[in-house]
Amino acid sequence: TSFNQDQFLLRINPYMEARINDLHVRAGFIAGYESADNGNLVLYPDISLKISLNEHRFLIMGGLEGDLTRSSFNKLAETNPFVISQPDMKNTLTRVRVYGGLRTAIGPRINLSARVSSESVRNMALFTIDTLFPLQNRFNVLYDDGQILTLRAEMNYQMAERLKVAAKVLFRDHNMVNETYAWHEPVLTTGLEVRYNMADKILAYAGLSYLHGMRIKTFSEGVKTTETLPDIFDISLGAEYRYTRLLSGFVRINNLAASRYYRWQHYPSHRFNFMMGVTYAL
């Protein structure tokens, strides 16, 4: 069934916070109501705990929460620009999410963080090729429930305002109820960004990204099979020259390795490509 624009979603999130020395506690709940399916009322906890140690250089955190997220065509199209024009839309319910993590600083310039979470999700949007299109170049949306385990680690380095380096590693394991895999979702995502500011006049950027483990569902003569898209490795460069506070020029270079990869089935990326332009602020 298609999403009725007359349907609505109401979400409230009352909470209380308390600070006792280095302890920060938040307790509340998230209540939501969606008019779809003859009305659905949900109630989830919103509880978090943070403890600061070693003069706030070390932070331990944990929590228990849930949520209700409205679906829209714009959100689906931002994720996958090749989605069909009238997809089925269902709101996503995070029935429970348990998480824990830590953040610490190594000296004045390096920050490290790590977080692990496990969540139970209902109506997670997945994308598969719509076989009703003869060219099979559009994606339909199907929804499934599942359990998601997420591991995330980040490192940030900053030297004044001149040099900033950020690195991240994200691992996600999806255990779906009906589908074999979470289609097109990467299992591993890593990234590295370096930004350099030369006297607020020249801003340079370099980035590397790597995606691994994207499974897709394919159909051949009515037989369903599972394949894995090749890993994605992308290098990008960019620079901006600020002539004045209002006028600047920029250049961006993407896919410096000139590799052809597929983020979405049947849609190869552009090889080496660049963009140049001028910006003017009123």
C-alpha cells in the first residue's frame, strides 16, 4: 500500500537531567503515535548515563533508548536516487537500542572514541531492483525487521585551526527476519579526511573511503540469487581559494584512482571526474 500523505506522526520526548559531580544522568521516554494501520501508539525509554574521569579527559557513556522515525520520499531518494517514484513508505521503529562507549583525549590534539550498540528495528527500508521495469534500472523499497550490531571507532587530530585529521571505522552486522541480507548495506565502512587551512586563504582537502560487504538480490529467469558488489575504494581531493570574504573559487576531484565501482546495482560510478566553480556570498 502507498503512503497516504494525510497520515501523520506525533512524537514527544520529555526527560529530566541531573548532574552530580562527574556523573550526568538523563531519564525520560519517547512517546509516538502514527495514524497508519488504524493507529499505532508506541512508548520507548530514553535513559543515558555519562561518567567523566581524570579531569574530564576520559568519558564513559551508556544508555537505553528507542525511537520512531517518519518515512518520506525525500529521505528515500537521498539514500538512493534511483528509487521508484511512488514507493511504499512505512515509518521506522527502533524498538530498543542498547549502547555503550567511551571517549578520551591523548594530549591537547588527539581525541579517540569508540561505541558499540545493539538495536531491534522494525520496518527498515531496503532497496532491490524492481523487476517490473524492463530495463531493471529502478529500485523498489521493501521493509523488514531485524537486529543490528554496530561497532564504531573514531580518531580526530587537530593542530590549532590549521590542520585537522579525522579517521573512522564503522562495522554493522544486520540479522534480518525475512530477508537473507540487508540489501546494499555495507558491512564495513572506513574513511580518512585531512583538511589544511593556510591563513584562511587556501583550504585544501583530501579524503579516502572504503566500503565492503554490500549484498544484492538478483533475478535471472525467475530464479533469485545473491551476489556481492565489489569493494569500493575512493580517493578525492579538493581546494578552495578565498579571494575575499565574499568571493572564492574551488576545485574538486573525485575518484582519483579512476576505478569503476557500483554503489547501487547496475549503476557504475563515474571514473576520474572533477568540478570547478566560483562562489559569491551576498
